[in-house]
Amino acid sequence: MKKWISVCLAGVIALSAGRFAFAVESPDTTAPYLLSGAPTFDLSISQFRERFNIDNPSLPLSEFRSISSSRDKLNLTRAASKINENLYASTALERGTLKIKSMQITWLPIPGPEQKSAKAKALEYMTAVLRLFTPTLTKAQSQQKLQKLLAQGKGKHYFTTSEGAIRYVVADNGEKGLTFAVEPIKLALSENLEGGE
């Protein structure tokens, strides 16, 4: 009986997390990684996990498990990894290659005395993801960048900013959860370069 209750509880938690793990798209905005021809990082999910776990031994990521969704298009696979009861890593992958289109960390706040330490752990994971995709930043620079991004996105259902070939996304749903995502963007040649000037 205890096992059944645990399985049901895990299912409910996963469903509630799933709402926020992919909440970086608002009702009136289609997330860029869902668009046809959206770019991918040159990194598969297994390569990402291996590199992440080597670089961050105190922040383990378990294997990502596929999540089926009726709203997914034929070229997209979603997967998630439960870090703990209130923290999840999720990803949108190019079907077939399993290359990353979006990497997301979602924190679901828990009321009570453990909330501060739980949020600190979530911020560590978010910083580590940011640093993996922006390796030129030191740990301190990554923490500062994350704090700046979270401040800019505070209270916004969908906030995005781009830097070079990377898009950072923050979805702040207050007491319902916080998602931080890193996504690749296509770089286009400027008109001057294309025109030969």
C-alpha cells in the first residue's frame, strides 16, 4: 500500500512539475524551440548529462526520461529528470538526434523552513546549466549573470534575452514555480556582409 501511495504521489508531483517545466511558453507566445527549423545545440542529451555530472559532482543529474505530450510535433521529444521533490531538469530534443533545443531547470517552491535551502540548491543547478552552455564564464560570473536574469524576469510569466548564439528564458510563476532555460538561436549574417559592403 505504501508503494502505491508513493507511486501516485510521484505521479501527481510530476504532473504539476510538467506544467511548469515547459511553462516558458505563455498562452499568447509560442516558445521559439517549438517553431519549425528551430536550432539545436551541438550536444545530445546524453553528452550534456555526462559533461554536467563531470563538471558538477555535487549536483548530480539522473537519466532523462521521455515525456509524451499530445502537443508535441513530430520533430520534438521532451524528457525530464527529477532532481528532488521540488526540482526538475527538463529538455526539448530534436527527434532522432536527441540534440538539445531547450534545457530547463524548474523549481517548485515548498513552504516551510526548508524553502531557503531548496531555492539555493535550485539556483546552483541553474548556474551550472548556464555555465555549461557559456563556458567562458567563471562560476562567480555565472552566478551574477543568473541573478541578473532572474531579477529581469521576476514576476514575468515569460522573459527572454539573447546574447550571442544563446537565448536565456525565465518563467516566474511566483509561488507556483520558477523555470530557467537556455536555448540556441540562429545567427544571421548582417545585411552589409551579405551585400558585400
